[in-house]
Amino acid sequence: MTSDLFRFAAPQAFFPLAGKLIPWFSVLAGVLTLAGLYVAFFVAPTDHQQGEAYRIIFIHVPAAWMSMFLYVVMAGWAGLGLALNTRLSGMMASAIAPTGAMFTFLALWSGALWGRPTWGAYWVWDARLTSELVLLFLYLGFIALKSAIEDPTRADRAGAILALVGVVNVPIIYYSVQWWNTLHQGASVSLTRAPSMASTMLAGMLLMALAAWMYSIATTLCRVRSIILERERDAEWVRMTKERAAA
Amino acid sequence: MTWGSVNDFLAMGGYGFYVWGSYGVAALCVCLEILSLTGHKEKR
């Protein structure tokens, strides 16, 4: 079993596996999104404090969760590459970054549109908001740094260090609502307390979060495949794969 | 069901701009990302 798993650490073995997994995760993402949207708009009740504006939560919270989670996974892959010098790790980190950046942007965007009707401002320099903005800059910095260095091995190493240093920002985002007096509300869902929301609202949020997970896996696998082809273009197996695809 | 009509649904209790602004941009981002990924493949 362990040796089987390690076999897929080779780009050559991982490439076809990723190709086989993409349709499954794509279909799951689509089905879960439809189910999530149905619950979000037709099952979940109107919030008695915020009216219908609260429905932004079904985009906002999953996007914010993914933005932090994907950063940790990206830094994990980058760190693994730094420690073990495995080729696939750096490629996985690169493949995750654009999706992570997209979710960070969406968390900020939907947050701004939610803040305006509830707080009266699109943006405030609040601890939660500011640290999430820093996360967006970390993703963009990671992408820019990697694309600025031509040698892929050096790009992986430089990117890994940036990603690992930046990981300190994730707990700051997560605990910002406890550590500082912020305008942003505290967590509605936690592992230790009962959630402070209607169960249908929670169900919608979890469905959308699961959809975001499946979507992220599908896009990452899709992107890592094109990165593998790009980086291993001189390898015999890539030439053979391309010939077979062209035939 | 909370909605009496389609207009009711679109109005989102007066918060239509904020709600649909969030969902619209999210859909746009997802579509652009999927397009960039699948378009890339066809070129090869």
C-alpha cells in the first residue's frame, strides 16, 4: 500500500491517475453546487436580523474556508518538496495557488457586498479583513515569484520558502475575531459548540463548502496535468503521450 | 418556500444587488477558471 502511494509521487504515474479522477470530482462539484444552491435559496429561511442579505453566507464562508485551507495545503506541498526534493510537490503547490487566490478574492468580494448592508461599509481596516487581504497578496506573491524564476527547481525552492513563511498568516486570520476587537462576527460554526444558526442554513453552507472542496480538487488536478506536461516535455513518456493523443 | 414570485426572488428583500453581486462574480470567476483550464488543453 505504501509503495503504491509512493509510486504516484512520480509525475509519470500521477499524470494518468489525475486524468481519471478529474471527471469524478467535476461531477461531484456540479451536483453538490446545485444541491447547495437549492438549499441556499429555497430551503433556508430568511434571517430575522439580516433579512435576505445573509444568503451571501453560502458563498462567503465556503470561499473563506477554502482560501485558508488551500494555503495550508499549498504550503504543505511546498514544504514537502523543500524537504524531500520530490518533483511533483512543487508542481502541486503551483497548481493550487490560482484556485486559492480565486477563493480569497471571492471571500473578500462577497464580504464587501455583505459588509455594506450590515455594517454600512464595503471595507474597513479590521483585523479579519486585513489579514485576509494579506493572504491574497501572499498567493499573488507566490505565483509572481515562481513565474519570475526560470529554473523550475529554484522557483520551487524560493516559492516554498515564501509559502512557509506566509503560513503564519493563516492562524492570524482564523483567530483574528478572538484576538482583536473586530467588526467581523465570530465563528458561526465550531467543533466545540453547537452552531449558532438554523440547521437548514448550516446544511446549505456545508453543501457549498463540500462543492468548493470537490471543485478545488478537480481544478488542481487539471492544472497539475498541464504543469507536468510543460515541465517534463523533454521526457520520453510525455512525447509518447502526446503522440498517442495526436494519433 | 420564501418567494411569492420571480420578482420577489430577484429582489432578495431589497438586497438583490448585494446577493446577486456576490453570486454573479463567484459564477464568473468559476467559469473563467474552467475556461482557462479546458482552453489550455485544446491548444496542445
